[in-house]
Amino acid sequence: MKTIKDSVHDHIEVDGVARALLDTPEVQRLRHISQLGTVSLVYPSANHTRFEHSLGVYHLACEALSQLGIEGRTAERIRAAAILHDIGHGPYSHNVEDVIERHTGKYHEDVEGIIDGGSVEAVLAEYDLDPDRVAGLIHGEGQYGGLVSGELDVDRMDYLVRDAHHTGVPYGTIDHGRLVRELRFVEDELVLGEGNVQTAESLLVARALMNPTVYSHHVARIGKSMLRRGAERLIAARTDPRDLRRMDDHDLLVALRTTERTSEIARRLAHRNLFKRAVWAEYRDVPGDLLDLDHEALVDYEETIADRAGIEPDGVVLDVPAYPKMTESSTRVVVGGEIRRLDEQSPLVRTLRQSQLNQWRLGVYAPAEATERVGHATEAVLGLDTDGTLISDARPGLYTTLDRFGVGAE
Amino acid sequence: MKTIKDSVHDHIEVDGVARALLDTPEVQRLRHISQLGTVSLVYPSANHTRFEHSLGVYHLACEALSQLGIEGRTAERIRAAAILHDIGHGPYSHNVEDVIERHTGKYHEDVEGIIDGGSVEAVLAEYDLDPDRVAGLIHGEGQYGGLVSGELDVDRMDYLVRDAHHTGVPYGTIDHGRLVRELRFVEDELVLGEGNVQTAESLLVARALMNPTVYSHHVARIGKSMLRRGAERLIAARTDPRDLRRMDDHDLLVALRTTERTSEIARRLAHRNLFKRAVWAEYRDVPGDLLDLDHEALVDYEETIADRAGIEPDGVVLDVPAYPKMTESSTRVVVGGEIRRLDEQSPLVRTLRQSQLNQWRLGVYAPAEATERVGHATEAVLGLDTDGTLISDARPGLYTTLDRFGVGAE
Amino acid sequence: MKTIKDSVHDHIEVDGVARALLDTPEVQRLRHISQLGTVSLVYPSANHTRFEHSLGVYHLACEALSQLGIEGRTAERIRAAAILHDIGHGPYSHNVEDVIERHTGKYHEDVEGIIDGGSVEAVLAEYDLDPDRVAGLIHGEGQYGGLVSGELDVDRMDYLVRDAHHTGVPYGTIDHGRLVRELRFVEDELVLGEGNVQTAESLLVARALMNPTVYSHHVARIGKSMLRRGAERLIAARTDPRDLRRMDDHDLLVALRTTERTSEIARRLAHRNLFKRAVWAEYRDVPGDLLDLDHEALVDYEETIADRAGIEPDGVVLDVPAYPKMTESSTRVVVGGEIRRLDEQSPLVRTLRQSQLNQWRLGVYAPAEATERVGHATEAVLGLDTDGTLISDARPGLYTTLDRFGVGAE
Amino acid sequence: MKTIKDSVHDHIEVDGVARALLDTPEVQRLRHISQLGTVSLVYPSANHTRFEHSLGVYHLACEALSQLGIEGRTAERIRAAAILHDIGHGPYSHNVEDVIERHTGKYHEDVEGIIDGGSVEAVLAEYDLDPDRVAGLIHGEGQYGGLVSGELDVDRMDYLVRDAHHTGVPYGTIDHGRLVRELRFVEDELVLGEGNVQTAESLLVARALMNPTVYSHHVARIGKSMLRRGAERLIAARTDPRDLRRMDDHDLLVALRTTERTSEIARRLAHRNLFKRAVWAEYRDVPGDLLDLDHEALVDYEETIADRAGIEPDGVVLDVPAYPKMTESSTRVVVGGEIRRLDEQSPLVRTLRQSQLNQWRLGVYAPAEATERVGHATEAVLGLDTDGTLISDARPGLYTTLDRFGVGAE
């Protein structure tokens, strides 16, 4: 048994397959993948990694297994999945995930090809575990998949508390001990036991408050969009996207720095000389067809706007987030002896989706000196209704919803 | 300058009128008034007092004054009000407040008569402050009243964080530093500055989650109702209600112990041998006329139920909470340069009232051995529709909404 | 299984004999015994009780038992002892313990007579546990006594962390998880495993820093000496000391308030109108014969000083602490495969005794207006060498070692 | 005014020269320099950076300035020095500092050449501050140098608390609020005010406990020695040491990975496939001449040992730490109105040096499979007295002082 000190869960005891997996290069690599990517440009203490998060998820999985009375091979498989659930992440975690997916077809959950080759497969074989079934758990499949990836998974419980600890924003400080203690399997479904409507609500509310304040803070989004652009250019210039997927943060940053086509983006990121918002538009003001743009159409718009603004194409980023999803609202809770969906039971949760939508923003970013021109060009090109709705870092007079979001953010 | 160490705000610096007020018997008395009363029967660490809370409110008031640029006599008056805002509390704070009010007409905010007599008045005079204006602030009057008692008051900011610290329930852990920093006076109205919809939401959500989990936990409610009954009997037997109002927790408990009429209640409270729920009914199942009972009608019902159940009148408690109010939903926030009400801006907040209503419960409590009989008697007497709605500690088979609420509570 | 939320250890699971013991009046009474007594006059947040501490000790005992692989009846007996270890405390815990001992011969560990009678004995019998053996564990007897009362006991681990949490003074924040994890039985002796010299040092250092800052803060000592005097007078006036021993804090305070002989002390304590230091002398300046005074001799001195100062005998308190003991310095640690005493291994620990001695102070206290006269009278009566050593709250000019100790204390 | 959220100090307000300095590339670079280097190989959560630490030091400096009543240009200069005090660090902070110093003659405090050139100089000029005087403060010069770099500097106060927060080891949790509040200038000397012997002791004790547990944990030392060797080889192979000094962590790691001569070390570090201890010897067992080896002599020994053990020269690392220094023991505290040195006043502090010496270890590290051979070779070559003193990861039978140190360390 190995005991590891963690700043969130204190002592974590690692044993069996999890201990052996910890020593594989695939898991050790997570030490060099930051958990929140460019969020550290807003919250300077948020330098935590996927490695410590994976340990935390493993720790909560062990507690949940003990609570649920799951033992033996099944438990060992779930513990392996907990340690491995993030090994498919590329550098900077979610920040460049869609670039990688566009070029390789792989999301971070697609761990096949990583899990069934090399050191990880060898360790799993030693413990007589089938890589495919472990990968299945990471995809959330089967009765136990929900523990690793689902509405009540231990992944979310760890990241909310950990991100709160490292950013200093308290909203994520859920009562994970209570959540784990109240997990039940009822009719093969993972639910929270009787009397836990508030417990379930607290998890969703924590996400709903952390999202605009931390995860989607506009400065983090701008940083992310610049990193994504860098990754695109790197692939165009010299890097196989499958190689990029297996880089760590160091590799990607240095590749950006040392490649001519991307060195300017790298320099801007290194010096925190970021683009600014030229447009920051609410959901209701964005024409519907902009919401489903494919990558090519989006690039076309960027180029058209840049052209009209009279600047280099690299100087315009159009950032259209997906429609907010709230999968957890279907969390199951036992109420009055029956399993009920949380959104049936909780009026609070029913409105969280609306709340998320209110916080949704389309962003157009550009170098500080060009935001005004880019703002005007965007109005013309995208046909945004700017009557009191256009928001921009450059033209304070036009701000109508200066939505800084940030909690004491830089 | 005096520096006091506090477990929530670390170092609190006390000076001027606040320092002089601290030494008065009226404020020192708050050391012996528990903040949460019978909540400590559920959360054993919740033994904090109105004294440390008052220091915390004073501390946040100082920060808010500095943030708002308020100085001089006005600031000193607000600081005095912060220190004094709870001196009108009777023993066990809110627990017996309605008993006291019924007999004396005084709520805890009614500090006139305490503030303008004795040591407090002398100190205020020394600092040239008018007791009536200080009392006005405690009532929330005037431009600055909202800082001490209002939707964005520092009272609430302190108690949420302090109650979370002492109970161990994290839901109250708001970002009070952010809240204080974002306070503004716009058009003489206290508001949160631009970009703080989430900040405001977080305050209301914290209350909405703390309420069922802590403040209205059914065991705390049962304890409170027993304490209230004890206070009623004490007044009937021997104690002037005006004297009862100025007791501290020690006085009240020992008076209950040493008075024949109340010694059984005192013994039950001391040994945590509490009444249990005979009925626990949702809002929708309670006939409308039960919601507005005056005290006499309520006592009549208790006696009728007891009679029908064949037990002593003291053995039935009918506990009908008020309709939930959500005054904070009219919190003002600046959005797009305009002052807006939070409930106009936040769909989340609009549903909190509904959420509170879902958690509302009418309770009927009785000694453990009598809950079944009292449950049946209550059905008959109150005409509750028990089709799948009656909930009781005694008859698990009838539980349909076993709403334990508690977070790992005793 | 019952789960209780604790502000220090989060969720505490209570089961078996411990759960049954929790409901006894003897254990419930601990809800009304403050952990640190008059320390709350210095640190206003320090209102925690022996009840929550006992739960914490039980929790750490469970962890230690699991770590040490102790099960069955022995484990159940140790768990019972953990819950019960403080039931012998009188009101205000250690504050009046020596008064009670002088009159009854009982220290708080002397739980015989409490444990083997009434509800506790009935519960122990139900679980087939011998009250004498449980009492033995509380006295630290036998192989397992050291877990409950010894140099490495879980009592100390809980109170250091809990007192730090509630006072806000961080010095007590030890790594209790590490300490419990490293407990071993080697040759039937409770020791810390290999590599834990620092772990053991940290426990002693935490005590050495908490002691002057919290436990022996001069204001807490003054409050305690006044409470002790009150208890003495109460016994003289009307209360059987065996009854006083079984009072809780409420009973004692109200008894002091309502007894003529003690109402002035009660009033002073309630209004924090405390005595002040007239003399505060270092160990080296105190004549040796003063260090071993019995109670009568001490009272004689107090009366002589009062007489010479021309004030009432009640107005002088002579407070001579015991010579500091450092029992933990004989903590056993495994070093290089051998069991060694910590003070053999750690030069740090060897000097802690000297350090404690440097902090030792003899105090003479009196009402604020009389400290100067009492100071002079004390010099004359006790023959203290005042050449640059006399310290007094009243005569700042004479202060040579104004040793306020306090960490931001009131 | 800019407000930045910090996980340790909550909200940090940045203004004036500090705000402008934050945006310089020299300070932004600190985002990519880890605070504790290879300590994260032991404590996986310890991924914090020099950037957040510099913000913390600035924050405490502001509090100290306000406490000491220092304003105007002097205060601005001190604030600049606080933000800039670590810009001279190379990659991985202290880990490769001695390599850089050997080749460039520069320690991290030698900020001349960084401070007086480029963006930093421009900002200082704008605020009319002399770079040389700022650099002087960073060297601890002048009356105010002690605030930035001295026995009572805010640097140490921040890093102890921050390292505790991020590692999870509580020993560093000092009461920084108290320390800053008690700073005084007496006769132009920075001291702690009356009554702060414990406050001062607590700072030194925190260091004394953090040192073996965190900073000098043997796994961190092994990682550091490997990184240092990599840096040496890199300089030999291709990198100008002045360039290496200005790299950040990413640059160094990728340079090690992509240089043939160092790729094996890089791979070992990336996969945490570290060397193990072949020898781990106490101070008293090490021949005196080994304590003052210059670099060449040390390399000679390494080669001789490797040769005798029959392995590659790269496979042996001889790690001889400096004699422990305890500069803080001369901290000044006011005692009885006089300024006294802490080590005169505190027996505790006098023994800390001895304690540090007890924890001192000479290490010889080698690949796991070679530790036994290297252990024997070392005995022969260095003439260590191995009678019961030789310690090695490879030969458990010979362990006499298995000093794992770690607090639940990996």
C-alpha cells in the first residue's frame, strides 16, 4: 500500500492495479497536463494537473465502491478506470480537444489505442482485466459506467472541489462526502438515496456557478481560442495531429514557440498579451444559423471579417460555444420510495438550463488595437443586431452588458 | 486598537465606539446566546454565539464602509449598529422569539429600550451618536440601513459563512470578500456592481441550500418547538416575559430545569430525548385555513388532537411554519449600466421561492411512544389528505416523502 | 449506523456501543461542558464542547483501531472508552477541576461511580463490556490504554486540531491523519513507525506553541482563577462538592449568579470585567517555597496580601501554576529498527521543557483599581525580587517582561 | 486597481508600479517556473508557481507597509521589489540554481541585468524608481531590505503557507497575519514587538518541520540531482548557461528531451523512473573532507565510484548538502522593552540548528538495479564508516536509519 498526500483529500491510499498503473508513462504524463488550461491566466493559482485530479477521482471511486459494497474484479476494474479516465487528454486538456477531434476523430474519452497498448495493457493483463471493459467504463457504459462517467460520477465531485481549492472560488465546494455516502443502486440504476434533493441540487448549482466564473471566464476563453488557433497552425505547418494528441503541455508550448508560423501566438500567450473582445453577444441576439457553423464556415467568417476590418486573417477569432447542455438534470434521486428525475423534482434545476443560456456569449476577439474595427466589421458580416446588445472591450460606450463574470479575476 | 482573533475572519480590529460597546454588559451578554439554538442537536459543532457573529458583522461592515468610501460620523454610526444589531435577541436567539413577541410585542430588532438606557446609551453619548438613529439602522431604515439589515446586508454574509464553518455543511461558504467588494451605491440604492449576477445568485442559493439542511432540519425544529413550549409554560408559571427576553441561554435552561411545570421538557432537551414526528405534511396537502392560525386556534388544535389520541395536552406540538419569504430576490444588481432586480435577471432566483415552498412542511410532534396515535388523531382533526402524503417517524410504511433533509445529520 | 457531521472531521460514523452510549444522559451532558472554559474570554469563537471533542476522539480511535488491526471486543471496549473518556469532567472542564479534586478526591479521569451506575453501565452490560476495564483504559492502563490516555493518544490529536479550528490559532493544526497512520504496536508498546521523528516532534511543538498562546493566556488564567474562587465560595456557602462535580456550565453559572456570596464574581465574569495582573513573575524570580504551597498556605498568603493592600480578601488571587510537565517527551519512535524515546532522539524536544519553563509565570490578580497596591503588597509579602522582574498590568513603568503572549487576543 | 483571486490570500489588490510590472514578460515568465521543482514528484498537488508566490509576497508586503506606516516612494520601491524578487530564478527555481551559478556567477537574487534592461526598467522609470535601489532591496540591503529578504521577510511568510496549502502538509501553516501585525521598526531595525517570542518561534519551527518533510524529502533531492545533471550535460552539449538561466520549465524539459546526451535523464524524469539511494549517511559518519568538496572533486568521486562499481559514470550521483544554516535564529524580538536575538531568548531555537544537523544526509544515488554495487563502491571510495550507519534503498538489511521523512509521501 502506498500513501500519497493530496491537498484536497489529504491521504490517498493506492494499492493493487491502481498502484501499478500510476507508474506507467501514460499516467505519469498527466503530471504535465494542466487541469484547467488557460484558466490560470485568470486565476493564477490554478496550476493543478490531470494527475492529481486522477488520484482524487480514484480516491472517491474507492469510497463509493466501499459505500456500495462492490468488491472483487468489478471493483478493481472501476478503480483502474478511475485512474485512467483522463489519459486520452491532449495537451491543455479540453482547450485543444476539438482541434484534435477534428483531425483525428478522437475525444479524450476515446482511450482505445492508448489503453490497449504499451505499459497500461501490460499492467491490466497482470491484474487480469480486459482493456475493452475498462475503456467501456470510461465511456460510461454498463451498470457501473455511471460511477466513472455519468450524472453522479466521482469525476465531477473531484473536479468541483479541486478547482475551488486551487482557484480560490468557493462555489465548487460541494459536500462530496455526503454525495458519495448517499449513492445507491436501485433497480441497477445509480441514484441518490431518500432525502437528497438538496444534495443533488447542490451539485448542479455548484457547476452552474463555477461555469461562468471559472470555466467560461472570457479571458480563459480568449486564451483557449488562441491556443486552439496555434494548434491548428502547428498541424498545418508540421505536426501530425496524432502526435499532437500525445504531447504534454511542455511539448505543445515549445513547439508553438519554435515554429515560425505560431511563434507570435506563443509569445502573446507567454506574455499574457491576449486578444480582447471585439464582440460579446447574448444568445438571443445571435442569428440562428451562426449557432451550427461547421469549422470551414467559421473560418470563412473569420476571414471575411478580417478582410473587411483590414487586418491579417490571424487577427480575428470567432468563438461560438455550443448550446449549453445540462445532463445532470436527469440525475436520479429517491423521493418517497420512488426513483425520480431531479428536474421533475426540483424547480431550481429546471431553471439552470435557462440560466446557462443567459450566460452564453458569442465572442469575437482581436488584438487590442483592432477591436474597434473588428467590432464594426463583425456587425456587418454577421448581421448581429447591435441595438444595445453589442459588447466590446474596445468601445465602452457600446457596452450594454459588460459581463465581466469574474470573481476578482485578473 | 484592539485585535481579536476570529475563527472565520482571522484578525478583527476593533476601535472607537465599537471597542467601547464591546465592553458593555448588553454586548457581553451575547457571549451566552447561541447563534443557532437547537441546531446543535443536529450539528454538534454548532455552538457559536451571537457575540462572535456580531464581531464578524462589524468586521464586514468596516470592509464595506471602506469599499464604499463612507467615513466620519455616518461610518461610526453604522459600525455601532453592526455591533449592536443582535442585542435584542432573547435566549436561544430565534428559537423563542415568537413567544417573546406574543407576550411583549418585541422582535429582536426592537432594540429601543435596550439601546437607549444603561451602558450602551452612555457609550453612544460619549461618541456623540443618537441611539434612535442607530436603532433605525438596525431596522434597516434610511440609505444606509440596507448595509445592516437588508437584502445585501453584512449580517447575512457573516452568518452564512460562520454557520458553514461551525456546522461543517459547506453550502454557506459564499465569497463574502467578492460580495463586499462589489457593493455600490447607485442613485442612493445599495446594489452589486456590473457583472455580478452570479455573485448575487450565489448568496441566495447558499441560503436556499442551508435552509432545509441546517436551519429547518426537522430535529432542530422539534427541539425549537419544545423550547418554545417550555418558555410558554415558564411565563404561565412564574416568569415575566420581559425578564425572559433579557435572560441568556443559561438562565433559561436552568429556569426550565428548576420549575416543576417545565422540568420534564428541560430533562428531555438535556438528554436529547426529543419528540418525534407524528405528521410531516407538504404544503399542497395542508388545508388553507391551517396556514393562518393564530396562537389560540393552534393551541386548540393541539389540545383536540391530544384528547383524541388519549394523551396529555403537553404531548402534542403542532408546528406550522410561515409561508417562505424570499426578500433577497429583489436584490439590485447593475446589468448593462442599469439597476435591475435580481429576480428579473435570474431565472434561478425566480424558482427559489418555489423551491422553498417544496421544502415547506407542517409538523406534528409527540413523544416517541405516542406518534402513531397522534398521527391518526391529527388526520382526523386537521383533515389532512393522507392518501400517500402522510409522513411520520413512527409509521415507516406511511412515509411517502421521507424528507430527512439532513447532511449526515444526527 | 448513524452519521454525524463534524466541523473538524467532516462525517463521523457512529455504531455499536458508541452509538448507544451517545444517547445516555452522562454523554449528552457533555454538550453543556465547554472544552476550553474561560479561553473563550480571549478567543470568542472558542465555544466548542466536550461532546463534539468526544465524538472526534471516538472517530480517531476508530481510525487507529483499523490501522492497528484491532477488532472484536477489545476494539469495542476502546471505542466505549473514547466516547466516555471525558464524562468525569465537572463544569468548565479543567477550570475548576482542582477545586473539585480538593473536596472530593476525584480528577476527571476518575470515572468510576459514573461509569458503573445508571445508563452507562446498562449500555455497557448490553454490549457485554466490563465497566472497570473501560475505566482502566480511561486511566491509560494496559497495553491499549495508551491509545486513549497516553503520550500518543487520540485525545490530544483531536483537541489540538479542534482548538486550532475554533480559536483560529493555527499552531495546533497537526497532521493527525499521518500520526494515526504511523501508529504501531512494537513489543506491546505503542510507537510511531520508522521515519517519524518529525511527526512526533510536530505533536509536541504544537502543544508547546498552543500552550502560552491559548491554554495559558493570562486572560484565560485570570478568568479561570475567578471561576475557581467562585466554586470554592459556592461550596462553602451551599453546594455539596459532589453535586458541583456533576453540574454542567449552565448550572454552575446560574448558581454563582443566584448565590449572594458569589454574585459579584458571576457579574464580573458575565460582563468580562475581569481582575488584572498585579504581579506576573518569571520562574527564576519566585522563591522556591512558593512553588509547593498547599491550598491553605496559598489562601493565607492571599489574605495577608489583601490585608497589607487594605482591600477585601476576595480581591486578591494568587495563581501558582504547577511545574511544567512534558510527558510526551517520552513518546516512543522507531529509529533504525529500534524503539527510542523521542527526547533521546530529538534535541528539539529536549528543550521544550526549558521553553515551557521560560513561559511559566506566577500571577497575582486584583480588581483593576487595586493592582498597584496589591503589587506592592505582594512584593513585600512574597519577597519577590522586583529588580527589573516585577510585571504588572497596573504599573507599565515597571514592566520588564510584558509578556502578552496572545495571538491577536482580546 | 486590479483584484486578483488567490487560493491562499483570497483577494489581492494590485495597483501602481506593481500592476504595471505584472504585465512585463519578465514577471509573466514566472507563471512557468514551478515553486518547488521536483517536490511535485513526492507531493503531486505541489504545482504552484513563482508567479502566484510573487503575488502573495507583494500582498504581504502591502500589509506590512500599512502596518509600519511606510508610504510614498519608499513604499512603491518595496512593492516593486516584492513583485520582482524572484525574476532571477532559472527554470525549476532552486533546483538548478547552483549549476547556473557555477557557470554564470549569478544566484537568483542577482537581478541586475534583468531589472535594468527591457520592460522592467521601462516600468520602473515610468514610476521614477531606480533599478539599482530595487535590486538592493532584493539583496536585503538597507533599512527596508529586511522586509523583502531577511529573517522576518514576507517572502518566507508566503512560501510556508503556500507550500502547506499546495502540498497538504500542515506544518507550514503559520499565523502570517499575526507576524505582519507585530512587525516594528525599533532603532531602524526590523523586529517583532513585545510578547512575540512564540510568534517568532513558530516561524522557525514551521521551517524546521517543512524542511525534512517537504523541501529535502529524499525523492525530491534525487529528482533535483538528476535535473541538475541534465542541466550540466545540456551546457556541455549545446546550451549557453546564460540562455539556460532565462529558460522556463517548458524550455528546459523539452531541451532535455530533444538532446541526445540528456534524453535518458529526461525520460526517467518524465516517467518518474528515478534513481534510488545507494548510500544515505548521517553527518557524524561522513569524513570531514567530503563536506567542502568543490565541483571537480565531487565529479572525480562520482567517476571513481562508478568505475569501481563497473557502471557508466552517468549512473552515480553524489549529493552533499551544505551545512545547515539557520539565519532566522538571529531574528530580533522585543522582550521587556529591549531588542533581543531570538536565539538568546528561545532555547527551542537554539536547538533547531542541532535538529537540522541530525536530519542532514549525504546521498549517493544510482539506477535501481545498481544501488547495491554502488553502495559497496562508495564505502570503499569515500571511506564511510558503515558500521551500522550505511543506509541504502537497495539493501534493507543494512538500513539503520531508514529515514523516510515523508508525510504520506509517494
